[in-house]
Amino acid sequence: TAERIARTARVVHESLKRDFQIASPRLAMAALNPHAGEGGALGLQELEILIPTAARLRAEGVDISDPRPADTLFHEEARRTYDAAICMYHDQALIPAKALGFYDSVNATLGLPFIRTSPDHGTAFDIVGKGAASTGALENAIRLAAQLAAETDLPAVQCLEALQGRLLAGNALRHPATGRPVFAFRLHQFISKAATVYAPLLPPTERLEH
């Protein structure tokens, strides 16, 4: 919807200024339809939703383009014209990101009261225990988290308390049908996801079956 697009653009705009120290962020809006709709010939969403939303954001002081064709938005020359792209759906953003750096790209969730980064690729259960996994994206995620933490200039204790508060709040919230926590967490589940647990961090004699 127009409001979701506008909200996303505002979050990215503020995060680029606050977390990435970009004084005047430039945003590029990706079109939903091929060739940005060709003036309505290939879809009306650009005319009816995206262009008016971009105009409203510019009136608020957000530097964002009108919708640009996604197939020409991610080559090297185009990327020099903006600091972040606002994409309309998952694959529109993730295909170019992973094509440019599958083994080292990082996911950073913006707009949260704490820093959250992760490798951009999946969990790769098919190579667990084979010694074949690349650690590049994980290392980059840790580096980015450290960089963002330094940029916030907030005490580490305050950051830790914010993260703990969110985790505990999610754990305390119960599903109305099952009565179980909506967000049950354990450290090893962040490492190996919440399915089969391969290696808890406890000593072998203290591990529990899950």
C-alpha cells in the first residue's frame, strides 16, 4: 500500500542519517511493473500509487525518485545515483543483492531500537558438518553490527538492555491457541535456526534432547 511504502522510505531515510552518517540520503524507488508501467500500458500502480507517494515523501523532505524500472536500477553506474533502493517485493531486492555478493552480503533490519544484522544467505542445512560453509557473511554481519554500535554512541549496557527487553517481551507473550511463547529463544537457535538443533553451546554432559 502507499502507506507501507511511505513508512519504509521514512525508516530507511532516518536510518541512513542516524546509523550510516549520510547527511542527505538519496533513495531510489523501484517500480512494480516492467518498464515502470510504460505510462499505464503495463500497469497502473506507478501512476496511481507510487508516483503520488514519492511526491508526498519529497514534500516531507525525503529525497526519493519517482519509480524507476527495476531492470536498470542495479548496475554499477545506476548504483552511484542513490544510497538505498526502496523495492516493492522480496526478490526484486534480493536477487541483485545476492548476485553482487552472495557469500558476503549482510541483512540489517532498520527501524528497530537495537541493532540487528545477519548473513543474507540461508542456513544451508545440506552442508552442516561438512566443513564447507563460508563464514564471510557472518563475519561481515558482526563487523557491521560493531560499526553501527560505534556510530550510535550509546552505552553498551543500554544497547544490551534494549535487546534483552525485546527478547523477554516476546518470550512472555503467549499464543492464544497453544499457550506457548510467541517468540521462544535459546542462543543455539540463533545459530542453527529453530528446527533441528545440531550443537548447543553447553558441554556434552549438560545437553538436553530437543
